[in-house]
Amino acid sequence: MEVLWENILISIVAFAILYFLLHKYAFSKLFAIMEQRRELVMNQMNEAAETRKQAALYVEEQKKALDQARQEAHEIIERSRQTSNKQAEQLIEQAKEETVRLKAEAVRDIENEKNKAVEELRGELGSVSVKIASKLIEREVKTDEAQEQLVDQYLKEVGGRS
Amino acid sequence: MHESPIIKFGGFHLDLSAVIMLFVTCTIVFVLVRLAVRNLSVENPSKLQNFMEWVVEFVQGIVASAMDLKKGKGYISLGLTLILFIFVANLLGLPFAIITDLPANFEVFGKTIEATRNLHDGYMAHVLWWKSPTADISITAGLAIIVFILMNYLGLKLNRKHYLKHYLEPFPIFLPLNIIENLAKPVALAIRLFANIFAGEVLITVILKMGILGIPFLAVWQGFSIFVGALQAFIFTILTMVYIAQTTIHEEAAH
């Protein structure tokens, strides 16, 4: 086996031609596509990460909104309970006042009726006793002054007893 | 020993088998790569494109192991061409060889094949036409010389000061040693590749002599030869990248 410089030359030329052909017609395109592919994958990964972050944010927001709603509902219930309690107290208060007022009115009415009855009774008794007295004593009581004095004295005795 | 079909143009020896095999190798590599990049697609790559991308990533790994990938981007094409060319070249000689027995003064294109010149009547020249191109030391030497020229040229162009300084390190007296070291690199590249592939082909020839008994051995050896061919292509490529990295890249930490 001998080394032929012609073969060396031929192989160098052949390799150089192959290199330039491949570089020009194949590898540059392939590298560009691979770069694009890499970018595509990178973009998709970034997008996925972004979406995940957004989703987490959204869930957090939802949770917050839910919490807020729950708290509001709780407040509303609390408030309505308080107002109902107050109303009930007010009603009871009013009812009490009403009863007191009614009772006082009733007492006053009774008093009035009683006074009226006493007055009436007194008048009636006066005239009846005059009749009785005039029948009993007839002529002895002539003057009105003496008559009335007598009636009053009598009535006092009756009123004191009653 | 088989002869090469060499014809003479004036003083120029043209080895027809080398020309044919180089042409076949280059054509196969080019067609393979062209098929792979025929329907390039970002979204939906074909199987061949996937394969080619795997090869590119493999070579990127080789380059990245030798140097910073940012600086080595331009060498990926070179590495790809080297690894594909050498791998295909190594495999070409495995399935068969074409050997013809030629009579005296056999002529091709009107030129006499040198090996058959002045043969005595009745003698035949065994001329080997189809073989691995890398089983020829001249061709592996050609590849190694490309690497040699490239690494020294790139060293001078990109890293002149440190490249020249490295010849005088650690002491100026080491200059001859450094020159020898530099020259030994392409020689080692050429001989390693040639010897591995040539030995493989020789052993195939030997096993063929065993006849039917040799078939299992032949199967095993051919499988191993595929492995060796891939391995040698890988070694050649990675050494090329390492040599280029050594001459072009000055590492601060190294000194």
C-alpha cells in the first residue's frame, strides 16, 4: 500500500465539494428549522407556564370572592337577627305601655263612675229623706233653713257609715 | 495483495477505484441528507427529519464537549459532514467487494491500468474496484490533512498570539517537540482510521476463505465492523473538534 498524493488531493476535493453542497443545500435549512422548532417548544412552554400562573391567580380570586360573599351573607343574617330582636323588644315595650295606659284609664273610669254613682245616690237620698222627714215631722219643719240643716246632718251620718 | 486500478494522465496517477468510491460515498451522503431535508416541517417532522435532527444534536454534543457551543456553532456543519462521510465510507466495504482479474495491458478510457502494464502472459492482476474508501490510506490522509490545515489556519486566524506562543511552551527548547506533536496529530488520525477499516476488510477476506464454516464468523465480524465504523467516525469527528478547540480557544485557566 503506497500513499498517492493524487488520491490525497482527490479526497480533499471530494470532501470539500460535499461539505459545501451539504452546507448550502441541506444543513443551513435544517439548522433554521431546528432553531424554529426550539423556539416553538420554548414559546409553548412559556405559554403553558403563563396559563398555569393565570389559572392559579384566577382560583385565588375566586376563593377571595367566595369568602367575601360568605362574610356578607353572615353579616346580613346577623343584622336581620338584631333588627328582629329590636323589633320584638319594641313590640313588647309598646304592649306594656298600652296595658299600663289601659289600666290607668280603667282605674280613672271606675273612679268617675263611682263618684257619679255616689253623687246620684246622694241626690236621690236627699229627696227621699226629705219626703220621709216631711211625712214624719210634717209641720214642725217649716223653714227651708232648718230643713236643709237637718238633711245635711242626716246625710253626714249616712255618708260616714258607708 | 489487491492492486488499485490506476491510470496515468501525464504524471498524474488517477486511482479509478478511489474516484468511484469517493463519488459513491458523497452521493449517498448527499442524497440521504437531501431526502431528510426535503419536507422540512416545524410542526410535523418526518421520520427522516427526526433522524437527521438526532444526528445534528449528536454532533452538537460532540462539539459542545470540545468547546463552548457558541464559538463552535460554525463547526457543526463540518462535524456533520465528517461523521456522515466517514460512517458511510466505512460501511461501503462491508457488504461486498468487487475484484476483477485483468489480463496484461488492460485499458480503461484508452489508458492502460498501471498494475497490468508489462505483465507476463498468463498472469492476472487482481484489481480491487469496490472497497471502503477509508480503507485507503491516501484518502484518510486527505481527510486528516483537511483537519490539519483547518486547525492550524483557524489557530493562526482566531488565536494567533496564543497559538504561536504554545509552540514555545513550557520552554523554548520544546519547539521541535511541539512541532512533532502537531504533525503527529494528522498522521495519527489518518492511520487510525485507515488501519481499523483496512483490518476489517482484510479479516473479511480471510473469513471468506473459510467457506461455509465462516458464515457465523462473518456475521459476527460484519456486525462488529458496523460498530467499528460508527466508532471510528465518532472518534475522527471528536478529535477534529478537540484539535480545533485546542488551537483556537485560549483558556485563561489553562496557564
